[in-house]
Amino acid sequence: MSRALLYALVAAAGNVLGALAVTRRAVRELRVIELLVAFGAGFMLSVAIVELLPAALSRSGNLAPALVLVGYLAVHLTQHTVTPHFHFGEETHAVSSVAGTSALVGLLLHTFFDGVAIASAFLVRPELGIMVFIAIFLHKLPEGVTISSLMLAGGRSGGRAVGAAALLGVATLLGVIVTDALGFLVQNGLAISAGVTIYVAASNLVPEFQGKRGWKLPAAFFAGAATFFVTKLIVDVTSGSP
């Protein structure tokens, strides 16, 4: 098993753990996951801007900005244009069964490119792969909460809710496998993934806590950004990177 696939498998497990927190009604875990939405947004945005964009420009050249935009627009199309009801976090209102299915379809593209991002990053250098893995894992838990709660709100069983989250994990693994086999993604997957990551962090996760009162969520957001720089320093020093 390749290193990228192993890390993707761990990330995919985050989808299932998030779903189990919903189906088990684990209130404490759900509160922690809410904080992870803000923390993960700060970490992901930092990874995308500081790490992914420069690497994508180096790898894809002049094509990189257009591919970043394609990734960003593709997620908006699938999650907020085609999908009638979608937001990150636990769904607490009844919705139609169609809403859960359409959200699952929308998230499958996003989670596929989670795998592309992990595989592409490891192809550049292992340190970048680790940073991207951490960023993706942090939002996998809220992602599992999102899809499983939508399934339950649409009248699906707990088993089907967890199964939907597991499908998102499978899409991530598929993203790694396809990237390793497809030359275009080997060369340009990082740029598309950068656009996807920026969208998830800035347009999906940040709005989830912007309107909420209190200092904990904003503090978690800035802590996520700060933790990125600390983690990057530790990874670089450990690996001997300049």
C-alpha cells in the first residue's frame, strides 16, 4: 500500500467517525466537532494559500490559476447549485430524502479531490503530503456529521447514514488511486485540489461559524491558522527541509 493511500484511508475513517457521533447522539463529540469546523477552516486555508498554491504554480505553470478556478467553481456547482440544501454541520430540521441524496452526490466530487490532493502532494514531497493530510482529516469529521445528519433528517436509517459517510471515504481512496494512474492528475491535480480546498475552507466552513456568538469559534479559527505554521515548522525541521 502506498503512503498516500494509507494516509487517505486514515482520512476516510474520519468520515465514519463523524457519522457515528451523529447516530450515537454523542453530544460532547458533536460540540468538539463544531470547534473543529472553525479550527479546520483556519488550518485548511493556510495550507491552501501557503503550500498548495505555490506548489501548483510550480507544477502546472501558467495553467495553474485556471485549474484552481475550475476546482473552486466545480465544488460550488455540485454543492450549492445542483444541490438544493447543503451546509456543513449537523442538520437539525427535517428535509426531503432527495436533499440527502443530492448532498451525497455533491460531496462525492469534493471528497474525490481530497484523495487527489493527498496523492498529488505526496508526489511533490512527503512533507507537503503530511500537511495536506492533516488539513483534510480535520474537515472529514464535520463532513461525516453533515452527510449522516442529512440522511437521518430525510428519514433514512442510522445504518444508511453511516453508509453514506463511508461512501465519501471510498471516494477519497478512489481519488488517490486515479491520480496515481492518470497523467493529467499527476501533473495538475494539485492545482485543482487547491481550488477545492480554498472553497471548502472559505466558502463552506467559515460561513458556518461567522454568525455565531462567542469567542470560542473565532479563536479556534485563528488557532487553526497558527497551528499550521507550528506544524509546518516541526515537519520541516524533522525532515531537514530548508
